[in-house]
Amino acid sequence: MKKLVSLLLAALLVLSVASCALAEEKKTIVIGATPSPHQEVLELIQDDMAALGYKLEIVTFTEYPLPNPALADKQLDANYFQHLPYLNAYNATVSDDEKLVPVIGVHYEPYGIYAGKTKTLEDLADGAVVAVTNDPSNETRALLLLQEAGLIKLPEDATVDSSLTVLDVVENPKNLDIKEVDANLLPTMLEDVDIAVINGNFALDAGLSPAKDAIFLEAADSEAGKTYTNYVVVRQEDVDADWVEALRTCLCSQKVYAFMLNNEAYAGGVIPAFTVEESADKAAE
């Protein structure tokens, strides 16, 4: 009997140590992010997360294809860099156990058309060179913006959920030469192209102000504004984790709201996707 009790106590001790170790591991949250504004916003809340008992460790990525596989492979606990169409496109390529889940809608970055060698849309010459990003969801978004600007026409049924490429352009009256390029390279190509359609975060990284420098910009109250909100994303197993709620509390705060709207470098380029009232309601639940 004593031997059995000893074995049971030993087993309980092992379980207790394992549980403590697991709890300790979850006190450090590793999150992947692209530099601006994602990394900067996360840096802003590191002390707030610490006050809630969590160390927020930020891993910086400069290329879109990397953070989702890293999260699925458990190299990260979460990532913050993408909108839903991009996440949906990723999830469509992986098995069910690798699919990722959006949990916190944080902000929206309007896409903009930026001047390169040609300074206005009216001055675009026949055969002008236009650079757009080459990943499916963002290329669709770029082409829709070019259509909104009156430069091209796409199929009538084209939507933000379409996977469009330059081959889907049905009318191109100026014979624009549309080049598909990695998103992070677009700002560096402005001297070599007439115009470029640039993701908000890469425009900010390059010192461009969407509000001041874009010659055509997505409207914040447009369908794009609702569709392209940037989310914190996690694995399915962590959707209800306490640390996710801690992240929500810290990210959807008056502090972050004011930072996004008042940061001169972000002017018009980083728009909160939450209201402070909504954040307070979540905290009260």
C-alpha cells in the first residue's frame, strides 16, 4: 500500500512539474510581425503585456511568405502582419491541422498609388510602367485600385475575393505595362517605374506618407477598409488562451488608438479597426 501511495505521489509530482513548466512557457509570447506599423505597435504594448504577466517577444519578418509557416510550425505563438484575404489564401494551401485563425482585428492600412517617374495619373503616357505586388490577394487588391482610379477594367464579377493577375485585365486603354513584383521591393522601384501600387506597411517603412504622398488612395470607409483589416493570427488550439485575451486588451486600447491616429509618420496610413468602447465591452465580458 505504501508503495502504491508513493507511486501516486510521484506521478502527481511529475504532473505538477509539467503543468508549472507549461504555465511558465506560456508567460513568454513569441509573435512575428512586419516592421511598420506592426512591430512598432507591438513594441508600444510590451510594458502593458508585462504588467499582465507576459513577456512579449517580437520576431521581425520582412517577407510575407514566412510568418504563417513559422506560426503553423510552432516557431511562433502568433503573428501580426496580414489581412483576411491573405490569410484565406494561405489556409487554402495547407492541411486542416495547419490552418490558422484570426483573433484580433487591429488596424487597416489603405493601399495607395505612388508616383515614380510620372507624378500624376493624368500624365501617364501610353505604355507607362506600373508596378504591383505579386502575391494573389494583394495583386487583386492592387488591380482593383487601378480600376477604381480609372486606369484599367477588370471582369464585371471581380471582387476582393477573386485571385486576379494582369492576365485578367479586360481593358487597358493606356496599354500600361503592369509588372508583378515582391511587395517589399515596390518602394525601391519608384525611380524605375511610372507609378507603383504599394502596401501601406511597406510605404511607411520607406518613409512614404499615404495621406501626403499617395496620388490615389483607398477610402477608409470603402469595402477595402472592411476587408483588409490586419489581424493577430494564432493556431486553432490557442484561440481561447488567456494570453490572447491579454493581447486583445493591450492592442485594442486607448493608448494604441491614439498612437495610430496621432503618429505623424502614420498620418492617414494606419487606421484603428476598433473603437475604445468596443475594447471596453470586450474586457467587461
